[in-house]
Amino acid sequence: MKRAKRSKTERAFRQGYQQGVHGHPKENCPFQSLIDEREKWMSGWREGHAAYVAGYRLADNFL
């Protein structure tokens, strides 16, 4: 059975979350010209960064 691809915005959110939770700067966003994906990436980064600041560290293989 084939797996359905995730939406680009969902992947952007997850990538942003990973970057934020690992303490990377928001300037690393790869979606400079794609507005919807950039918004989702930044939203994920904010959530991940909040977790990073709170002391939560994500294992590299979690997401």
C-alpha cells in the first residue's frame, strides 16, 4: 500500500519545530518566498523554541 504524502505546510511546521527545539535561529527558515509554508514553519519554530527555552530537549530521531 502506498503512503500518502504529507502536505507541504505540515512538513514545514514539523521542520520549523525541529529547528526551534534544537535551538537554531529563526533566520534558518528555508521558505523565504513561499508565504503559507513560511507562516507554518515560523509557527512550528515558535512552539519548538518555547520548548527549548523551557528546558525540553528533543531526541534527534523523534520527529
